[in-house]
Amino acid sequence: MLAKRIIPCLDVKDGQTVKGTNFLNLRHAGDPVELGRAYSEQGADELVFLDITASHEGRKTFAQIVQRVAAEISIPFTVGGGISELSDVERLLAAGADKVSVNSAALRRPGLIDEIVRHFGSQVCVVAIDARLDEAGWTCYLNGGRVPTQRGLFEWAREANDRGAGEILFTSMNHDGVKTGFACEALARLATSLTIPVIASGGAGQMSHFRDAFTLGQADAALAASVFHFGEIGIKDLKTYLRNDDINIRL
Amino acid sequence: MLIARLFVPLHPEKCKKMNVAVVKYNAGNIYSVLHALQRLGVEAVLTDDAKTLTEADRVIFPGQGEASNAMAYLRERGLDRLIRELRQPVLGICIGQQLMCSHSEEGNVDCLGIFDVPVLRFRPQAPQDKVPHMGWNQLERPATPLFRGFQGGEFVYFVHSFYVPVCPWTAAETQYIQPFSAALHRDNFYATQFHPEKSGSVGERILRNFLEL
């Protein structure tokens, strides 16, 4: 049976991981490649590296990180952050990334999804959506959740699906950082209305939250950052927990 | 003892002498195979040169992409015939496996015909049947030397929307929507639908088994 995936996400700035990593006794915990390898050895199913650098110099450094990850780590990985045109995608895939995640640029110009799919195939195109639930319903946001748009979560996810995206990575801004669990209701609605896999993001605080994302939320994968980086949840422990709860997990 | 042996790196002398060629064509994700071989201590050559491919000890035919475009590219360069006539162990991966079959529904194109079986599109039967089939899934009934040391149940990484049905050349099955061929084997030709180069230590064992055939 196809396993549910556990995906640690690493934010990278100027070639270094951003969030604290005071665990695993890594000599260079700030090195995204070493941290990624440690996660891979613990049983992570995929990795996501997000470039949060603004400078041109930083972007070059990130491409070097991508090359090293591709050479040294034997599980699939997605890269994202600041991808605005096809040439960005081309550069990152050439550096060895398996998939790219597009967010704001695709909301501003949905045709970018079609271009990526036409040139490189659906499987490389992850569409990341940051959305917040307010009185009007679930609204999509740009620029890391700073700028609201007129687009609703479900209709934008459907459009991305229909344009050929390979996966939807949905982050609930209401749940992100709060550690009270994923947005399971919205996840379930996405999972049942889309024909492509859905990755849950935002809200992981306990192991049971991952279980709920897979059962109540029917997500295909769950992504988290700080609970892994701070060692609050070990990936091996989490996967054993989920397996004991009858969720199909790769151990 | 046998299991322990599988985790020992390839013999350095054997590595040095091993001449591995990876078919260069218009498919994506070819470099990940080169990286995986490097991690095993093997420097493979990426080439579309007929002589280099024919004389290699091992040939790997990897990639991701669209079947009809890939076939057109191979035909233009005479690589279709060349691959069919290779005599050394050949390993097709993902689109490589599909191109080694008789015909693909993707682009409705005739392929190399090494395995006389068509490639079909996944047709979802229920809402949870997402296409592409993406992620880690299990091998069932692994047979052939490619899976030496395997018991069944091992997880490997898949990304694909088209599949090869179970057929006389099936060397391992996987269940998704229906059972399909996770791997094929006939004579010197081996193929996997999944990506051994992205399947962690299990994938490394498969690549090592292939090099040690």
C-alpha cells in the first residue's frame, strides 16, 4: 500500500538553516545538507528546502546547497522560495531538485503552472498555498502570508489541479505555529475534491496531530518544521506511533 | 551472512573496472542516477554514443518525461535499435521501463518492444486514487537477481501516471488501484517503474545488485 509521507521542511538563508537545531548532536547543525541527511537517516520520506534569502548572492549559495543535497542524499526533495519564472525552475531542476514548489508567483500568474508542467511534467510541480480562514471563508495570501488576495482556497486549489500541478501543499495560517493540530476539515475537503495528492502543513505540535491529518484530514503527506528541528518529535518515534495506529507508514 | 554481505560496498577493484554507461536523451532527472552511482563508488558516463553504449559493462536507461517525445528523440538518433540490441545487463528506470514496452498510451506511441506488454494510464476507481501515483509503496513477490536479499514488503519511491500491467515478465508487483509491474525482467533486460536512485538504502541495494549481476 502507498505510505503516508512525513516531510521535514528546512528554511535556508544564506546557505544556513534558520530555525534552531539544538539536537542530533550535529557538528554543523546549520548546514542544511547535514541536517537533511540526518532526517533522511531517521526515516523522513521526502525533504523540503525553502530559500528565504532575498539577495542575488544568497540565491547562488542556495543553488550550491541544492547540488550538494542531490549528490549526497538518496530520497526525493522539493525546493521552493522565490520561484517566479520558468528559468528559476530550470536552474533548480538542473541543480538536481526533484520538485519545485511555487506559491505567490503562481497566484499572480497561474499560467506559470502550465509552463512548468509542459516543460518538466506534473510530477515536478508542487503548488503551495497559504490560506487563512476568516468570516468570508478560506482566503489565499501572497508573499508568505502578508498580502491577502481575492482567491478562495478551494477554487484556487482546483484551478492548480486542473492546470496540471502534481501536488498541493496547503498551509493553514490560522494553525501555523500554534501547535494545536492541522486544519483537518479544510484538508478533508481538499483531499476529496482534488485528483492530486495533498500535503498538510501548519499546526503540528503532537504526534496525534499527524494521525488526525491522515485520518480526519485524509492528507497524503504531512509537513512540519519546528517540532522536528527542536527535537520535540523524533521522526522515528512519530513513524512508529503512526504505524501502531494502523496508518500505512514506511519504517 | 548473505544479508551482511549486501551492505558491504562494492569491491573497489571491481568498481574501478566496472564501465557503466547511462543513456543520454531528452528525459529529466538523469543526473540523480549518476549521483546514486557515485555514492556507490562508480563513476558512470552519460552518453548517446553508440560505441560507448555497446561496449559498456552495464547500461542504465533512466529518466522522467513524456513517452512520445522520448521515443521520437531515440528514433532520430538510432538509439531505439541500439538499446534493443544491447547484450550486457541493461536497467530501465521509470520512463525507461515504459519505453522498453511495446506501446504507451501516453502519446499513443509504439515503444522499443523489449517487453511485449502495453503501458496504460492509471484510471482512478475511488476519490483516494490520486494520479500521479506518488510516494513510497511496497514491493510484492520480488523475483530476479535484481532483488537478491529481498523478502517483499520493502518500500521504494514511485512517481508516475502510467503503468505496466502484470505480465509474464513481471519481476515484482506493487498495489495501486490494481496490482501492476513494479519491475520487469527478460534475458539481459531489467526495468523498474520506481526510482532506485531515490529510494534510500533499499534503492542502493537494488543498484548494487544490478552492478553485481
